[in-house]
Amino acid sequence: MDITSILTESVAHNLHFISFGLLILAGFNLPISEDLVFIISASIAAAVYPENKYLIFAGCFLGAYLSDLIAYSIGRHGLPLIQKYGYLKSEKMKERFFSLSTYFKKYGGKTLFFGRFIPFGVRNVMFITAGLVRVNILKFMIIDFLALSVTSTALFVIGYKFGENIDLIMSYLSSYKITIFIIFLAAILIVLLRYFLKYKRE
């Protein structure tokens, strides 16, 4: 057995702890994608350790749920630090906060439930905002649990199906590797160009 196989099996064997830890860190607003953690964890479970899939899902689910509560608690109890060091410091975050605050006041629990389906950092901003505007903790926990049950199941199933068919997918992608490389390179160049133009305007 080579070193790659040993490392892969070691990661898969402890994946429920690794996924749990990563999602907990996401609660502190670190740039960790909950969606990717669920999908990658499920893919590894399917490809390497299918007998452990329920434990891995439980680790992901519990990590995501506690992560949401951490973000909520930061908003509810850490307002002075938030205002001074982050979150509300930038104009963009201030706009997000006031927009979400308005939605919370107008639509209440619906904002929390449907907002959980929006990726790319919106969730954490929403959870922190929920704490800032003093959404009832029990209400937050119930609604978030229900919404997470839907999103986590969907993401895990997608990742698991991907892992089950990884050999077929990779063989298909290998036929188009040059095209994929060009698209990937073009995407990087577009992102760099956008940042350059934005920096130049500022």
C-alpha cells in the first residue's frame, strides 16, 4: 500500500471529525464553504468508505448546525467587537446588514429559512444579523434545524452520487482535459482582470 492510499484511508476513517472541525471554523466567518465540505465529504464517503456514510453525514450536519449557532452568538453577544474589527466595518457589509435586518423585520422566520439556501457567504452574514437583531434563540434553532435538514441532505446526496460515479466522470473529463484547462485558465484571467479593474477604479 503506497503513502497516498494510506493517507486517503486515514482521512476517510476520520472524515466525520475533519468535516465537523472545518464547519465549526466556518462559524467564525473563516472562508470555508459549507456546501463544498458536504459535497466533498459525501464523495469521499462513497468512493472510499461507504460503510461510514451515516457517521460522516452526522459529523457534517452537527458541525454545520453548531457553526450556525456560533455565528448567531457572535451577532448577539459580540456587537462591540463586530463593529470595531469586522463585519460592519466595510460599507458592503453594512449594506448587507441593513438589508437583512429589514428582511428579518418584514418576513421574520421566512428570511432565515429561505436564506439558508443561499451560498457564497450570505448564510453566515444572515446568522450574525439574526443575532444582532435579537431573533429569538429557540425560533432560530428550530427554523435553522429544519432548513439545514433540507440543504444538508440535498448536498450530501449530490456528493455521494458524484463519488459513486467518480471513475466514469473522470474518464469522461479526461477526453476533454485540454478544453477544461482552457476554460479554467480563462476563468482565472477574468477574475484577475476584474480585480485589476476594480483596484484601478478605487
